[in-house]
Amino acid sequence: MTDLLKSIEQVDALRLNRARELSELKVRMTEAGKYSKYGVHSKALIVLAYASWEGFYNECVQCFVDALKKSDKKVGDVSWALLVGLLKPNFQRLRDRNHSSEAESQFVNDLRSVINRDFTEFDANVISSRSNLDFKKLQQNFDILGFDLSPFQRYRIRINKELVGWRHSVAHGDEPDLSSVDLRHHVKLTQHLLLLLSDTFQENILLQCSYDLDNGASYSTASA
């Protein structure tokens, strides 16, 4: 099995693990009988749903970057905006020197050496998320990655309100407005968004690293 197919299958395995955790919690809640929308079980599921959303996104980012490292692709050839992942130290030096003329000149000279680098020293934090994966953050990261955001557009409001908003309220000790919540639908929404993430990252791994496939090998991304 090629490194490329291993990367693709790793994304699937990670998604299935996250989806299984959500399903198991939903089953346990059903077995426990009727639950309160504002009870501890509901809040636990809301927190787990967001953790699955952000956690799986970050896992996909790491799989994508690892695949690119193995492919020896140049960062700028994948997405020009991804160069920010190589230039973070340069930006910091520029700020530390108050954007002086000398610092700006040095930055331009350093840029010449950065343009042709691969992903060996790439800082994945520039496309990762830390407790803030709302639609705006997803859009910002996808802009850097050069990914198509359109499959997620229809879920913009639900991502912001249900996945992120409810989780933040629970995490901060507030009482979220759960009057419209159906936890079974919430689980289905999260699992579907995980599938969209999986398809998006797998398609881009294939797009950027497809030459690594063995002769005659092929792969179709998961659809279930």
C-alpha cells in the first residue's frame, strides 16, 4: 500500500472513530430513558459533538500536511497562501524590529529562500483550530489551504449556532438556548459535517499527491 493510500485510509479511520463515539453516547442516552434538554447528558453530547468537529478537522490537517511532506511538494505549488506556514518566524522578526526599513529589506531577502521550500518546516498551526472552529475560521483556513468551501455553505448558520455557540455556552457555564434542539439531529449533523471534511481533505490529498499511486491503483472517497 502506498503512502498516499495510507493517508486516505487514515482519514477514514479517524472519521469513523469520531462518528462511533457520537453514536455510542446517543445510544447510552436512549437507554437511560427520557432526558432533559438542559440536563448533563444533553450538555455532554453538545460538548462531544464540537470536540468531534474541531478534533477531526485538526486530525485532517495533520494528515494533509504529513502527506505533503512525504510527497516532497513545494509549499507554494500547493497554495501560495500556505507560505504563511513557513514565514511565521519572519513575520515575528519583522514585528520585533517595528517594521523598520532594514527589517523589511531582510524580510524580502528571506522570502526568496522560502518560496522553494517543501513542507518539512511547515507550521500547521496556521491552518489548525483551537476552540474556535466557527464558519469564519473554517473559511479563513480554507482560503489558506486553497480548498472549496461551497459544500459547507448551507450549514453556515448551524455550525455557528449549534456546534460552536451551544458548546461555548456549556463550556463557559452559561445556559444555552436549547429550546429547538433535537439531539439525534445534532448527532446526524455533526456526523455529516465530519463526512464533508473527510471528503474535502481526501480529495485534496489525492489532487496534490496522486502521482504517488502505484500503477493501476485507484481510490474513491467514502460516501457513507
